[in-house]
Amino acid sequence: MSTTTSLSKSSPFLFLIILLCSWHAQSHGHNDFLQCLSLHLQNNIGISNVVYTQNNSSYLSILQSSIKSRRFTIASTPRPQVIVTPAHESQISAIVLCAKENGMHIRTRSGGHDYEGLSYTSEVPYIVLDMLNLSEINIDVEQKEAWVQAGATIGQLYYKISEKSTTLAFPAGACPTVGVGGLFSGGGYGPMLRKFGLAADNIVDARLVDVKGRILDRKSMGEDLFWAIRGGGGASFGVITAWKLKLVSVPETLTIFSVGRTLEQNATKLIHRWQYVAPNLPEDLLIAISIGPTNSSKIGEKTIQAIFISLFLGRVDQLLHLLEENFPELSVRREDCTEVSWIQSALFFGGYSIGESPQVLTSRNPKISSALPITRFHFKAKLDYVQEPIPISGFEGVWKLLHEREAGMTEMLIVPYGGRMKEISEDALPFPHRADNLYKIQQLAYWDEPGPGASERSITWVRRLYNYMTPYVSKSPRAAYINYRDLDLGVNNAADDTSYAQASSWGLKYFKNNFEKLVRVKTMVDPGNFFRNEQSIPPKNFQATGSKLLVLNRFIRQSPFFKLLNLMMNISPVSPVESELEDSVCPIQPFHEEQKNSQSSF
């Protein structure tokens, strides 16, 4: 039974009032939110400095500045009623409480790389909380630690580390414009995962604003919530404002190579052999593969090319010795290899020349384009984990599908596990994909043509490839990775009444048995399900009707009909925001003052 139907039967008068007020809620919700913010924002910063409505001349440029998936730059993509760009951590408390009071959904955006655009789109009235101004990074070389605010990008983090040390690093992603707020909360893997695990495996503290507006660190949030936000997707539990990282030690000299082999150069047998070699190599060595169609040397013909991409934490002589022992079939030569610093390896995996200035990594919208296709095209991605080697016949079926695409417009990115990833237990963090996996395989379709036709053709094609892969990948569940979000796996109800069983359709794929604990944590810290999206963790036994009545109550209080309702029901007009700000366990303070209380080092 729908919420509206149940209300009409249980209280005809209340149902009438809700209908009469609905127009008022739609037109005044964000205005009341803005009024609330103007009363409660801290640090004497005017609301005009951090808030952008659709009437503001800068609104569109702010919105589009961090939309990193071009699929969501079209005019039909839903837009927020308000964008808020807080300048201080303390302001987020008021933003959360004012949004909650006025029935506005929050979408928190760090770097804007969500694969399905959920950090800046919604089908219901919403605001975007854009963290771009909260990008401070502090490196402590002596303690091998760093505090990084959630609005910083991994490129900015890498550059800041390299300024302080040539032998410290952090194991995170490849694309430099990805924000740390979202990447780390989903896990965050990169070229050093076989040596150091995920980014989330190397996080030792965090700061978060919860549904009550409290600013919490690891001690005050408790170990269960701290566990949940490191791999379970932070947007389900609050607004993450900063991470404390354990930096890792690397040699001054690393070695990289990138060698391509086509079908005519025995690529199929090399890929098949790679499955037995790459997951079992020493943890200092990663060899990934990018596979896709390319133009053949014969005019007008295509072939399939596999590019073997490697990072070795050591010098070239050591690397060549390891390859000769373990993978001589690849025939890597000394001239294929380049010795680099760690920050140069970040340029390499970020799609830049190693001769480029590392400062290019710091730009959220770099003028020098990355070579990574995911930064240049519309795309749709699917992901699988492989636990048994795929036979040659299986790959030959893949090549037939890849031949249907234009050169450069599809990619299968294969990354080996093993090493440190094999040593960490499935339940150490919400991210469960550890020892049982040989490698993960990301399947991507790219397109550049405008219009829904091109989009539909490419998305249909990558779904066909995903279906073809079914016999060769993990089962029960067919696993997926939350940072490669895929709404094809299932979504929550827009009506905010998703059951545990329904959410399990996607939750078990992302988190396996850890999904149940994530639901328990959600139920504990956000039982009213304020922080939600199409694939957020639902609280258990959540009664959506009650939550909606609280929001409707706020609108009714502000409506022209409230006096009539007040006369008949004697409702007291108390401001929830004032109450929660006054009763907050953690006082609302500027970031640096609150930070002193938790002994962080910003």
C-alpha cells in the first residue's frame, strides 16, 4: 500500500492538508532551506559566498566544473535546486540540519567521478554539497602520516606528498582528478594494491558530520562506523570531511613499462598465460592489461591489442630478472622499461608523459588532457571478479564482441590481485574482494556522439559483453565494486521504502556478507534514512511513512494552512535546527578549532 493511500484512509483531514500544502512544499522547500542556512552558518561568512541557486550566474559553471562523466552533462540530467560549497567544516553541520528540516536530499560531491552520477543527480528535490573548497592537505614526514580534506583530489595529494619526500607515497587510484572523499570511502585501489592493499586499508582516522550535525572523529564515532565508511560508501552514513592516512615507503627509483601485443603477435596465449602468472608474482610487481580493438597495419582492418602495463617498486635490472623467471613469453626488453620516481609513475598511470610537470596533477580541470579514455568520452562500465582462469575459447568469444566496436571506443581493463590483497580478510573492511580472486576485469564502452541513440547502442553493447562473461566470473553472488557503481544491479525505491531484501540485490554483490553489518551500522547511526541515494545502505525495518510525515510536518508549519491545523491539533512551532544545534554532542566550531580537540594535525 502506498504512503498516500494509507494516509488518506487513516486521517482524511491530514490527507487533505497534505494535498493543499504540496504546492507550497515544492515552491518553498529550498527557499526555507536558504533562510535556515542564513541563520545558522558559522564563521561570519555570508550565505552568498557559499550558496548558488539556479538564478545565480555562477550556478551552471559550479555544477559542471566537477561533472567528470560526460554522460551526465546533457541538458536532460536533473539539476539541484541549490549548490552549497562550504568554506569550513563547521558549516556542514548547519547544511545537514537545514536540509533535513526542509525535506531536501543531500548529494555530497568530492571529485564528481561517480560512475552513475549519484554525487550530483537525483530524481527528487535535492541540494549538492560540493566539497571543493575543503581541500587542505597536511603531510607529517616524520610520522609518515597525512590529513587530507575530502574535497582534495588524489592528484593534489600525490603532488603534496612528493613535495615533502621522494620515498613516501600513498596507494590510491590512477586518475588524478578523482576526489578522496568518495574514492577512499569505497575502498580505492591503484597500481600499488598488491604491495599495500587499498587506500581504505591505510586510513587510520576520519572526520564525519552525522545526521545530528555532530562532527565526529574515529574515537567519537566508534569502531563500527569507522569500519563502515572505509569501503562501505560514506554517503550512506554522513558527510566525510577529512581522512587521516598512513603513508607508505617506496624506493627512490621505480620502473614502468607498457608493451602492446596484437592477436597476430600471440596476444591470446599471452593473456591466457598471464592469468597464472600475474596474481602470483612478488608483491612489488604489478602487470595489468588493457585490451581493446585497434586499427590493423592492413588498411581498413581492425585487430585486438593487449597492452601490458607494469609498475615495479625497484630498478630495471631486478624487474628484468623477475620477468625472465616468471613471464619470459612476454619478451620485455630493457628498452621497453623506464626508471622513474614515484611521482613520475603517478603521471604515467594518470595518462600523462613522465616528462610533464607534476603540477598538472593538482588541477581539478587540467588544461593538458589526460590520455585516459574515461576522462575524454561518455562511458558505461561493468565489473567482474575472476576466480578461475578463463579458457582460450572464452577469450576468443570476447574478441568477436570487441570487433563490433570502433578502434579506441571500448576497453577491458584487467588488474591482478594476490600479494597484500590476498592477506587481508574479507571482513576487515566492508570491501570483501580479497583472497578468492585472481583479478578484476572492468568492461567499458566509450562514445562521443551526441544524442540518446549513441548512448543506447553503447550501453546495450556493454551489457551484452557482461552477459557473455557470465560463465567465466564469480557467482553467488556475481561480485561488483561500489566505486564502479552500476545501477543495472538494482536500485532503492524512490519512495524511500526499500526493504533489506530488495537492497540485497545489489548490496550482496558489492559487499557480500559484510552487507548485513553495514545495514546494522546504518540502522544505528541514521535510522531515519536521511543520507540516501539509489544505492545507499538502508536501515533495517525502516518505516518510510514516519520519516515522510516528519518532513511534511515541517512544510505544514510553514504553509498558509498551518493556523487552521494548529487550531485543531495544537502543534507547537519549535525549530528542529535550533534544538539539534544546541543539543549537539560535538560543538560546531571552525575546522581548525574542532581539529585541536581530536589532536589532528591540519
